[in-house]
Amino acid sequence: MTADNMTADTDIEMNNNMALTLEPDKDQHDFTLDYIFENLTQLPTFPKAVQKAMELLNNPNTTTKHLVDVLKFDPAITTNVLRLTNSARFGLAQKVTNLETALSLLGRNQLKEILMASGSIPYISRELYGYCMRPEDLWHHSMATAICADILSKYINFEEPTTLFTAALLHDIGKIVLNLYVGGNLEKILELATKEGYSFTEAEWMVLGGDHAVIGSEIMNQWDFPEDIIKAIRNHHDPDLYIQDRLSSMLALSNILVIIMGIGVGADGFRYWINPELLDALKITRNDIYEVMFETYKEFINSKDALMLYKDNN
Ligand SMILES: [Fe+2]
Ligand SMILES: [Fe+2]
């Protein structure tokens, strides 16, 4: 299979003229992780304006003007920032109509969360045929995981809540690529997961030779995200790995809880369970878990306007 026989119908058009072009191997004759990794170089990069603004936010001397100067030339990001700032999730008392006011009213952590969400929507508001997911499903699942991660952070005084929020938002990014390959193999994967008791991720490995966590971490690597986020995304379905550091454990638990709640899950839903070692590692009780789930669900429902943003980013 060569780049020469790539066809237009396999292009995934993304907003801001971003295009993800990968050729699915419909016959599954020569599917390899190497092939996918080679073709990942064609992925559009994560919005530079957001990455630059995130860097600026790590400097205590950064002013609102610096941030406005970086963001104002990206209209799609500006629109998303304003809509998220006015959403119930971020709850400002006044309606904000320009970037400068929005950036000056938000706290740094809120600002980081809004920027990451604004930059991520175009990637995670996609229909994933291979996973039987509608365009809103991955966005809802990702937002719910990020909300759950925030709530969990408060429960255990997690030291890096915004890093966790970013990892939670983008943890399933590999699905947009692997989706192209799951298609014809979905039945085989489902059979392994439903009749033979494997998790969906184990079944992905058995049939496809890789899973969306591995691919997702490679995407994050190419986008120059920090090493701890790349690692947490790589680890989020692997019990031997996610138990080894707190960021990975927090991400894995947030994801599992949101799957158990059935938010934005597709063909791989309802096939995950809570690993007791995860609760021990984070020193969190089952009672705490029930409360975290309850609060996540409440906040998810309250975030309706932010959840609708997928419509404008398709
Ligand atoms: Fe996942
Ligand atoms: Fe997930």
C-alpha cells in the first residue's frame, strides 16, 4: 500500500482547513502499527495559538494583552473560548462578548481548561464509524472524563489538576485514527469482547495489533505535549502500567467511571470494570467513588451548552 493510491473519500475534513488523511486498509491485508505510525505525520498539528498561550500561562508575568495577541488571529479558537467562557460549566456572572474581557475574568486554571477544550473540539467531535459513535459521543465522553478528573482531583488533593484535565480531554484521541481500521474488524473484536470475555482493548490488540491508547500517545508525542501526559494516555487501559504513577491512575479511573456511567460510549462501552488496585493506589474508597460519579453526572448535565459545541465544530 503506498501514498499513491490514497483516495479522497478517506479524508476526514476538519475545521480550520485541517485535514486528516489516512488510508484505511479495507481488506486488512497489511495493517501494521508501523504503517499507522508512518502515516501519523500527515496529521494536522494541535492549534499553535493554544500551545503558545498555554506556555505563556506558565509564566507569572504574562498579561491579558500577551494572551490576546497570541489568540486573536485564530477565529475558531476565539469563538470556542467565548462560548465556553459563557457556558454554565465555567459560570461567569456576566455575559462576555470579547476575548480580552474573557481572558481577564478567568482564573489561570480555568483559562487553561477553556483553551485546551477550545483547541481539542475539532479533533474529538468526529463520528467514529468503527466504534459506532456519533459525532457528539467522543466530545461528551471526553468532556465528562475531564469533569470527572477535576472532581476526583479535589477528592484526593491531586497536585496537577490542569495536567490531568488535558490528559482526560484527549485520552481517546487515538480512536480517530484507529477508527479507520476498526471498521471491517469490528465484528471480530466484538465477538472476542462479548463471547470470550476479553476487554475491548485486549480485543483491539488481538485483532489489530495495537490499540487507541498507543496510537493516541504517539499523536500527543508528535504534537509536543509533555511527557507525563503522553505516558498517561499510553497507560490508560493497561492495569500493569496505569498503576505505576498518579497521573495515569487518575486518568484511568476517571475514564472507567465515565464508561460505567455510559457517557459517550460506543461499541466498546460497558466492558470495563474498576480495578481494586487502582482504588488502593489512590487511597480512595468505594463510597467516595459513588459520590464522585454522582457529582460528575450533575456537572455533566449542567454543562449542556458546552456539550453542544460539537455542532459548530463539525
Ligand atoms: Fe480509551
Ligand atoms: Fe475513554
